[in-house]
Amino acid sequence: MDSVGNTWLRQKFSLLKSRLEHESYLGSRASVAHQKDGRKIETYLRQYAPKSFDDPLAHIEFGLKYDGVELAFLREVFGRLTPENVTAYIQQSPTGKYAKQIGFFYEFLTGTELPMGGLAGNYVPALDAEEYLTAKTVKNPRWRVDHNLLGTPAFSPTVRLTDEIKAGLARDWKGQIAAVLADTPPALLYRALSYLYAKETRSSFLIEREEPGRAREERFIAVLRDAGKVPIEQALTSERLVALQNTIVDPRYAEKAYRQIQNYVGTTLPGVREQIHYITVPPTLVPSLMSGLAGAANRLESVSPVVQAAVTGFQFVFIHPFEDGNGRLQRFLFQDVLARRGVTPMGAALPISAAILDNMHAYDDALEDFSLRTMGKSVYTTNDAGAVTLTNPAEIESLWRFPDLTRQVEYLMTVMARAIEALPKELGYLRRYDRARAEVRGVVDLPDQRLNSLMKWLDAGGGKLSNNKRKQFAELTDEEIAGVEQAYTEGFAE
């Protein structure tokens, strides 16, 4: 079989480490093979071959027609062509759909203007709305293209319309959350929101295997309570993000600006050389990529709030703009977008981190789907002090600037569904807790602080007070302890 389209271009320009979502070949029989990682390998009959088989631009056209739009890969290929070559190809069929797309994508991705005038004819879409999630259309009169990409030349992700994402887009997230909270009495709802803030905070720290301590926990809860209250124009400014980072981390690790050193994510084991899982964006690229993320926010306002939350949170953590606090800020940004877009009521926090914590393997997979792409192309050195230097950032930049975030959007939709399903259980727990607390107080009328402590240890012991904890309540008789344990159990009965 002979390669064609993007697959041919990958071989032609030695881009063998670039992953393609769709590989194309020519053969005597047409076939489609779906891979476990979501990729598709398709064989076309030989009559589909481009007429100018040795011309890279003919294979770009084939790729746009059959492989789909892979922005990061296109950026790499365009970097190996001259503006004159691209112009000459477009002028062969200046009113054609793919000539218009090639011109538009070349200038959008490279920032280089082609030496030719604008085209005529009908407008064509940059992305096929049947295959990709699209943003609000902006007319590009130069190329007669409807610009419906999700971002700007500084940052523009793509999200493919998989079956999972189509199902998520059809779901009424806001309505489902509102329906759960609608049946909650106001007094319980107020307590429930405080409880959910605390649970989201603890879960967010536990994802990173951290015990925050009371002061840091309270600071993060305060940050969550402000989710969605800042206008979109201010939400992703460096001033706001630095202030948030300063609030949620240990004061010793508070930063005054985005990081100035190269960092990475790795695993250290005694006596074993550290395993590096992901080398983050070089500090020289952080400001422009963060500016790109902020600049894409307005375009992302025209798509599903859950998509915007996923794109914002995951791109933030992939950039890793700070030395500490990136993961917790990612989970905050999920909540921030959902609150601003009205999916969660202002003042409410969905237990997203708790849902993530329930299946950390899936969270790791969502991160690795991206990190494996960059690490497959990364060339780096390390010194004895453990410092890492990425030696080929230019070869990876397009992956950071034009990522495919399909898997990350699918993941957040799955987590959102689990978090919403957990809401009735969380609210039911609070109802039963209140009932059990009242039953316990009916046995022994303890002061609030003592009663709260007793409830905490009963909760930890599944309704039983251990002999060790029993010593903390020496004023209670054995008969009273037995009555308290029975009251707790009865209060928590369904």
C-alpha cells in the first residue's frame, strides 16, 4: 500500500513522531480500521490518488478532504513550504473550496501573508460543523472562508465531534443540576453548598496527595466561592491568576509572575533515575500561550460551557504557568467557567474533584493523551541538580498552540455526569447527618463543639466510638455511649 494525504506528508517531511488521528493509504480494496486509541486507518482505491502525486500541496488538499483538519500537523507542514509554492498551487483553482482553505489555514497558522490578492466566489467553512465543534462564524473576505475555529492564531484547539461529545452537547447540564437542587430546603441547601465547597477543596488537594491544613483549605474554599464572579475579560489575566495562585499555595511558594524556569512532571524512586512524564512549556513561551488562552475565551463563549471549561482547564495545566498550584487552579477554572456560564448556580460548587478522585486512572489518561504527543517529540537534557533543558521547543510549539483536546472534553463530560449523579447522594447524606445529630443530642445534650467532635468520630468509625476515642468523652457513661451509637445508627437509616 502507498501512503497518501497527511500520511504521505508525514513521511515526506520526516515527521514520523507526529501522531495523526486519521491515516490514509491507497490499495486495491477499500477498508477502515479503528484503533484502540481512537485513531482511524483508512485505505482508499487508487483512483483517489492526487493527480500531482509528488506535490505536497496536492496531499494537503487530499488531507483536508479525507483526513480532517489537524492544525498542529498542518503548521509543521506549512513550515516546510515556501509562500511562493503555496500561492502557485492556490492560483491553479482560485475559486475551489480547498484552495480557499489552504490559503486561510496557511496565513492563520504561520502568520505569514501570501503574495497574492484575495479570492472570489462563495464562502466555505474552515471546519466542517458535522465533524468538528465550531465557534461563532467570522467572515474572512480575503479567502472567502467562514472562520469558525475555536480560537485565534495564538491558541486554537480542535474538538472532534465523537459520539461521546455529541451526547454531552445534547445534555441539559444546567437543568439537571437545577432539578437536583430544587428539591432541597433552603436551610439545607446553604449547608450543602458549604459542605460541597469543603469536599471539593479536600478532594482537589488529595488528587495531588496533599494535606492542605485548615488555613490553606479555608483559603481555597474562599476562592471557590468567588468562581464565576469575574467578567470573562478579566478571568484569565495574569494579574488574576497570580493572585489566585498566591491565595491557594503555601505563602513561601507564592509567585509574582509566570514561572521563569523550565519545569516538568516526573516520578522519583529511591536509587532510580527520575522518570520524566511531561516537560512543560518553556518559560519563554508561557506568556504568549497564556495570552492566547485568554484571547480565545470570547470565541469559546459561543460553544458549550462544558467544552469551554474543559479547554480552559486542561490547556492551563498543560502550559503549567506556575511552579506550584497548577492542578488546583485547573480544577478551580472548571468551576469558574461553569459558574460564569450559569451551569452551576452562583454560590454552588459541583463535586468535580471528588469525581476525579474516584477514578484517578481516567484522569491520568486524559493528561497522558496530550503529554505522550509532546514527549514523543521532546529532546531534552538533565544535569546533576535535576534541572531539565528542552532543546527543541520549536518542534513542539504547534502542539501547545493548536492542540486536539477531544479526549479532554470527553473526560470532563464523563466527570460532570458522575458529579451530578453524586449530588443526590451528597444531599441525602447531609439530611441523614442532621437527623443523626438530632438523635444523638436527644441522648446527651452536649455543647455544639463537643457534639461536632463526637459526630466526627462516630462518622469515622461507622457509627461506633473506638476505645481510643472513647477516652476523649470521659464524662459519658457506657450506657450513654451505647445510646449515642444506637441513635447515630437510627439517624442514618434510610
